[in-house]
Amino acid sequence: MLGLESYVIIPLMVSVAAIIIVLLAIKGRKNSKSYSKLQKGKANDRSAVMKEAQRRLSSNPKDPAALVYLAEMYYNDKNWDKAFKLYDVLLELCATDKELDEFSITLKHAVCALNTKQYKVAYKGFMLARTVNSDVFIINYNLGYLEYMRKNYEKAVGFLNQAKTQKADDLNTYKYLGLSLFKMNKYTDASEVLKKTIEMDPENKELVFSLGECYYNLGQSDAALRVFGSIRTDPKYGAHACIYAGTISLKFRNYDQAAMYFELGLKNPSVKPEVVMELRYRLANCYIKASKISSAIIPLQQIYEANPNYKDTAALLKNYGELNQNSNLQLFLIGPMPQFVSMCRKLTSEFFPKTKIKVMEISKQQNDYVDMLVEVVAPKWEDIVLFRMVRSSGQTGELIVRDLYGKIKETRAGRGICISAGYFTDGAKNFVEARLIDLIEKEALVKKMERITVSV
């Protein structure tokens, strides 16, 4: 049987519980009205919502409603710094406030981080958002972009391909997808994506230049030349485009066109010093291949003055500087084949003065050397001699001499003479010691040349 105290305590407990329930209900209605008030202010008066949100935050820095609406306002205004700080606080509140939209807050926090160059924070945020919903364009695109920035091109392609299926006309998605494929050396796929991107943004010279590189690496020289030629005067990409265009022209022995591109690259007002060096180097080699030695000396000297150790500039300057002073030596090494053959005819007479020389046969091994089989008739003797004129200023090895020896036996010549504008290796010299072959190096050749004249 209950005592008197029990009859008093039980009603009291019931009354307290009722009061708590009523207070919670009132608080819930108050919060609901607060959200409604901010929502109404946001819709009708920007200054009103700012004032209301700031008033509430001054009394409670973690007021969720005020933080949400103020953060959204800064976010829509692209005031990324202020929005980021507010979303940073809201992320912490998501753990205890279930009314907050955690997905939306996480996503917007990541966007703000990206725009304030906090890339690690942004990447983490986008990945967290993707675990909730992987079918959102802004998530997949930005993850693809961040992977591209990290040089994780394979991952970038995966995200960007998914973003492309969600938004098929987004320029930046195609741009970074094409560039990622290019960085992966998938030039065929990259070229297809880049072509579509350029259709969307024809003034983007970065994409045009990358498309040219794709064609170049695919061996599609004509297409590459057209692309690089179209941006040859661009301040940023023009100088590099001229290097490619000149190199392609040089490949097809279009020396005048190649020189034009290299010179045009040098005139680019934004060309960097290291690119200047490369353009001059390629221009010099272009002139050398075109047998314009005096023109080649100028860029070689400019390179040497800036950096004596740049590639083989010092050696080129030494060799071709000498050629520039010696027209016969120049003709022997790089002159047109008809004039070279004419010189070889005259040289044979210098080896056998006061004799009758009859050229019996001439054979050419591309532009490397010329063989000349001659009959030498002197008052008291006659012989068949096989000359080999090697167009090299470097070393001539044993293989060339062995081949000459085989041809001497084949033609039944009495002896052989191998002439080079460079020098012979020890192996070549050792091979001819017991054989009727004379080796004539540069110094002796130059002396012979002093006594002849070849019309050009």
C-alpha cells in the first residue's frame, strides 16, 4: 500500500516530464520559425538575411541556420574564402545536427577548397561526396581535374570519361580528357578528343599545340605541319610550334621553309632564352644541310658566346668555321654530288703527276663516299688504281677499308687509295700495313686541294 509521500511525488514527476516535453516542442517550433525567417529574408531582402544571420551568429557562433544561409550567400557570390570558413564549421556540426544536409555541405566545402587552392582538402571532400553519390558531374569533373594536376593521368581519364557521360558539352571536361590522353601517349585517342574540343574553343592555342604534337608523334607530318603553322606567331606557343614546323620541313629537305620557321621563332617577342638557343642550333644545322656554311656560322657563334658547352656547338663551329675559309674542303664534305665528283677526278691526277689518267668507272654509295677506278699510264709503267673518297670529317674505321680491299680484288686493281677529310682509326691503319692500300687523311688532302680548282 502506497504511502502519502508517494501520492505527492508521482504527480510531481509527471508534471516535470510534461514541462520538458512542452519546452522541447517550443524549441523545435522556434528553430523551425528561425529557418523560415531566414529563408523568407533570403528570398526578399539580401541585407535582411545578412543582418539576421550575423545577429544570430553574434549570440551563437554555431547557429546552424545562420551558418547555412550565410555560407550559401558567400558561395553564390563566389566569395570562396568566407564560404570555406563557414562550411568548415558546418562540417563539424553535421555529426550532431541531423537536419543539416551533409552531402551538400561536403560538396560545397570541396568546391571552396578547390577555388582557394587547397587541393588536398578539395580532393578529400570530393572523394567523400562521391561515396554518397558517384553520379554527379561536378564531383567527377573536379576529381578528374585534380588527378590531372597530380599527373595521375589514368585516374583522370576515368573520372573525366564519367563526367563526359553526365554532361556531354562541357568544354573543360574534353580539354583535360584530351590532355590526359596525350600525357599517356595515347595520341590517336587524344587527337580525336582534342579536335572536338578545338571545335568548341578554336582560340585555345594550348589545345591546338597539343593536337599538333599528337600528329607529330603519330608520324602524320603534313597534318602536324598545318597545325603548327597555324600558330607560328602565337606569343606563348609560337616559338615551340616553329621548332616543330622547322624540324618537319628539315626532315623533307625543304631547307628554305625550315630556315623560315626557325627564323620566325627567333623573332617571337616572348621566346625564352633556352628556346632561342635551340632555334639557333637547329637553324645552323639547317644551313649546314643546305650547304650554306657562311649562314650557319652566325647562329653557331651566337650560341657559343652565350654557352660554349651547348651540345656540339664548339665542334661544329671549329669544323664549319674552317670549311667557311676553305671552299674546296667544303665542297669535298658537303658540296653537291656533281661538283664533288669533278673534284675527285682532279684529285686523282694530283696523286700521279706527269701521267695520263683515264677514269674507267665511278660508283657512289649514297652521299657517304665515291669509288673511282682509274687507269694510270706513265712513261715506264701503268697500273689500275681504285680511289675511295670518303665524305667525312670524323673517323673512318676498318670496315670501310676492308670493303675497299674486297672491291680492289673484285676489280683486279693493282692498289687502292682511301681518302678522308677526317682521320683513320688504328684498326684501319693496322689493316693496310701489309696491303697495297694508302690512307690519306685531312692534312695531306688539304695540301692536294690547294693545287686544284673546281668550278661551282
